Amino acid sequence: MHLGILTAPFAEMSLEKVADYAAGAGFEALEIACWPQAGGEKRRYAGTAHLPVEDMTAARASEIMGMIAGKGLSVSGLGYYPNPLHAEAGHREAVTSHLKRVISAAGLMGVKVVNTFVGGDRSLTVDQNWERATGIFAPIVAHARDKGVTLAFENCPMIFSHDEWPGGHNIAYAPKIWRRIFETWGDAVGMNYDPSHLVWQMIDANRFVREFGPRMVHVHAKDLMIDRDGLYDHGILSAGMGWQIPRMPGLGEVDWQDFFATLYRAGYDGPIIIEHEDRDFEGSDEKIKRGFALARDVLRPYVK
């Protein structure tokens, strides 16, 4: 396994500066955030553009990968997490077109994984969303296969705010949907697994790994704290709004020793990428770095 970071929190830093920090802080890998350079993404923890995927060339890809390797780092994957099943057709076209560009850039760079969301229209049922997804993703999955890239979906429901209620912005959150994904696309796709998303759904995380571990090609390390007073006030039908709080590993509900024991038993030997969404460690690059350092020290004993 290799321990690394998702570059998204460092929106104002160049990729080279982020790589300098990561190498100096004892990390081994980067998941590179690849939103469009022109911007457009409004939500938190999104919008960082650390690669020129819109005009990537083989020469530029080689230069970037050489820079990263020269610092003793690898690239675990390219990350772009939009909503390909958005209610507006124009939005869907924009984000799926950019996703294809990210995949093409990964192919040029020799990066084997592109992480993303299946997406979801919150006003539709899961089955209605799935019908849309099969049509939208068929050419994207084919494009990834042609470029030698595995498309890895994350298991996040994307229900954090009232504009995502009631159905969320990503349907790939529960075992029933994941079985459909793998039955439909097989080995052409994989899972980018984040245990924190199972905590507030009350899904057995270890059982989830036992079932889907062989399909996991990338892992996010993020914790989640349940605010018991918030849960009392809002109730579980609020889907976590007001009581689920993303935290750095070690500050929430995830049992990391048990988590890694289950991953090892499942045969996972890929990257462990820390995803930073903890408000207590935001506000400056130095605070973000303190959050990453805390998570590194919690996880390092398990990553060999």
C-alpha cells in the first residue's frame, strides 16, 4: 500500500508545490484533482484544477509524470467528481465531456485509474437514475477501456445539503447498486472506496469490504463523526444533515485498525489516499497541512 493525499484542498498551489509538500511530509502518492481550468463547480471540496487536461499532450504528460516521480511520488489516480446524471441535459453534457478529457489525459500520463461519481438526479428514483446511467456511461466506460484506464466510482451518497435532498447526487452508495454496476460493466470499472460514507448509512463496512474488496482499485481515508445531539434534533430521516460531520482519520467513528485488517484480508494492496473535508483544519494551507499530518500519523502504522 502507498499513503497519499487528494490534492483538492490546495486550490491555490501549483501541482509542483503540492508535490513538494507531499514528499517532504512523508507521503508516497497523489490523487490529482482535475476539475476544469475555467472553473464552474460551486460546491465545497470541488473545483481544483491541478492538470491541464483540456490540452494535455504526450510531451506535457511525460514532463508532469517525470516531475512527480523525481520527488519520489506516484500518481494513484486522477480525480474529478461531478454529477453526470444531473437534471439539466446541458450540465450532463459539460461534465461528461470533461470526464472524457480527464480519462484521455490519464491515458497519456500512464495513470491507470480515474475516480469519479456515477451521479444522480435527486428528484428521480434510484431505478430511474440507473436507467439514465446505463445510457450515459456506456460510451464513457468504452472510452476508458480504449485508453487503458479503469473508471472508479466512489460510494458517496452526496446528501449533505438541502439542494441535494431527498435523493442525493450519487446513486452508487449501497450494495444493491454496486452489484448492478459490476454486473453491467464488469472489470471495466472499479470502486473508489471511502468507509466514512457507510457510517451514517448504518451499512456494515467490513461486510461491504468482504463483498466488494476484490473490485476496489482505490481507497479514500476519511473519517466521520456523528453528532448525537444533532441526530436527536434532526432524526435519521434528515439523511445526515445536521449530524454527520466529516473528520480527519482518527477523529471519528471509523475503527482504522479493523478497517485495515479487513482490507488486508480482502487482498487490497493499492493506494490509501487521505481526503480532507474537516472544517476544523481549514482556513489556511498551514491548517490543511496540520490535518493531513494528523491523518498521516494515525494511518502510517497500518500502511506497509
